[in-house]
Amino acid sequence: MPGRLEGRIALITGASRGIGAAVARRFAREGAHLVLVARTVGGLEEIDDAIRAAGGAATCAPFDLLDYPAIDRLGGVIAERYGRLDVLVGNAAMLGGLRPMGHYPTEDWENLFALNVTANWRLIRSFDALLRASDAGRAIFVTAAAGRRHTAYWGAYAASKAALESMAMTYAAELTKTDVKVNLIEPVATRSRLRAEAMPGEDPQSLPHPDDITDAFVELASPDCRRNGEILVAG
């Protein structure tokens, strides 16, 4: 029986581990051809091997998302090879440390916003036309409740996720009369490196595995999804 994403072209950032890797494995099982983006070559190769061993197909694009021209080059490659992009998953993010607002080193603050916000804007900038070329383009961005809770010491990460949500919601509003749908996913606390950095004393085995929260990603990536401009909690 064909999967819900059979024949779809899906790009996933931060795909070498954690939630990104779990979404890649699930999308492959649903029949998508994957374009996997991450800095870690070894991690990408492991995911690629697992996907191919299970009968799936993937293309690895190992580069740092802070290399913005590389995002544009990838857009050009996908345009030439496929002429469209069906699913964009903006998952890559960093925590940037937990500290008082006035104590963030300038470089850390700028790098966090460069990845968590600006890189996702660059993805929109590079892939908007390709998503519109799909019969059912889907853009999914990974957010966090921290962006709305205003918790002490989470300032940089929280502010970046609030900015990401505003950007994604605005993009969704601009696409209401098109076939493209834009939504956000808020995963529950999940076994991941970012979570371990934020909560070093927490037992990771007490948290859901990233594989357990992928249903929401499939729902929002599916051609039959009608949601737009929403935040869906996963897990």
C-alpha cells in the first residue's frame, strides 16, 4: 500500500540526529524522496544508509545552514533536478545556553538568531517558488512552547522561537490563496541533544523517543492536509 508521501520531494534540515533524523526515517517509510541537510557528514551518512537499507531514497546535502549562499545553491539544484519541492521541514536549531538576558555573549546571540530565524527565512526565500510549483506544497517549521512562556534564563532561545512563529504565520497568511500550506510543530519534551543541553540532570529515558512524535509531521506534510497557519503539538 503506498505511503501518504509517496513520490513527494521533502527537504529536512537538522536531519543527522534527533527529531530531524526521526522525521527523515518516517518520511522515507511513507514513500518520500528525501533531501537531507546537516553539518555532520557522518550522521547524514548513517541516516542515508538506514533509509536505503529500508528501501527508501535520499540525497545528502552536508553544509552549515549559516552558509546562506549554500541554501541558494541547493535551491538551484532542486529546481534543476525536480522542478518543485513538495515538503520543507525547517527543523535545525540551537539552544544557545541558558543565562540572564544581559549575559549572552554577542556572538552567541547573533549565531542563535542566524540559525533559528534567519536560516529559516533564507529557506523560504530560496524555496518559495519551488513550493508553489508543487501541487500541494507544505512548509513545516519546528517551534517550542518556550517562545510563548517567557521563562527566566531562556531569553535567546525563546525570542528566536517567537520570531520564527511570527515569520511562519505571516508566510502562511500570504499563501492563503495558493496550494501551499505553512504550519508549525511544537514537539513535547523529547529525547534530543538540545533537550539534554537544557536539562542536563533529566533522565532521557523518561522522555519520548523522537520516532514517537512523527505522526504530526506526516499529517502536515500530506497533500490532503488543509491546515494553514497553525501550531500543532506533537507527542
